[in-house]
Amino acid sequence: MRKDFGKQTIVTPLPVLIVATYGNDGRPDAMNAAWGGQVDTNMVHVELDNSHLTTDNIKRRKAFTVSFADRKNLVMADYFGLVSGRKEDKIAQSGAHVEKSAHVDAPVITDFPLTLECQLVSASEEFGGTRVVGEVVNMSADESILDEKGHVDLGRGEFLCYDPAAFAYRVIGERVGTAFKDGHKVGG
């Protein structure tokens, strides 16, 4: 038996994305973005409210980074979503470690083990906010999440996803099958 919930939307998993930018003054800033994902092979999108400092910074600098929050940095990641960068220096307050990207005009928060470095492709106002699309020009990963062959192993990252039904963070990681292979057991 199923239960109807009306016009509620739950999409899962929702990765906890940390979007980092530089402001006019060169100060790094970061925010926790709940709505975003992959658009194409080398593009990502993030849905941002127009009031966010991050939205202004991306439009001005034409670049941003997207890091994936992990269990180890849950408190920092949540903090980045609680406070406005217009009111306080979130990087300094959180103790985050930042390096300038060698590929785009945006900061890399090295506390997070996986980061996409993006050049702005478009920023379009939609549905009362701004949809930002970026081309990934580089992906950098901490060695702690690399396998023996030097490839990214998402299972080692203990990456967070947001659970909108419970207002909770959950960890992603257990491998349960092999993509583009297991379905052959049914046919094809």
C-alpha cells in the first residue's frame, strides 16, 4: 500500500555542495547549496537565491568551485549554510583552509576531499533565483580518497547527502552493484 503526500518533492540523493567564490575584495567565501548536480559530462549546475553573496560573486568573477561535503567536515558544511557571507567572514570563522585554484578565479577549500573547479557558462534567472551552470575545467582530489590505481573512490570519501524528509545529513558510500553490468542478468 502507498500513501499520497500531495505536492511534496523529495529527490535523493541530494549531495551537500559547498560553493566557494572570491568577493570584490578578494576575500574567499563559501555557501552550502542544496540544489545542484551534473548537467553533462563536464558541466554542473547550482540553483542559488539572488540574495546570496555567492550569486553576486559568481556573476562578477565568472568562476566558482564546488566541493563535496564529507562526514569529517559536517559541522563546517552546515555552518556555511546557516550564516550569510554578507554578515561575517565564514572562512575565517570556520577555520577552513583555502588555496587559490590554479585553473579558475576561485578558492579551493582543501578541508573537503573532492572539488570541481568551474568556469561560468551561464547564470540565468529562473523560478525566482539564479541557475548557475559551470564548465568543470579541473577536478582535484585529496589522496585519501584515491584507490590503488590513483582513481577517485567515492566510497572512501564518506560524502554527505541532504535528506529533506528528515532535515538530516546522511553518508553515501556502500557499493551495492556495478553500473552498466548488473542489468545484463535480466537480459540484453
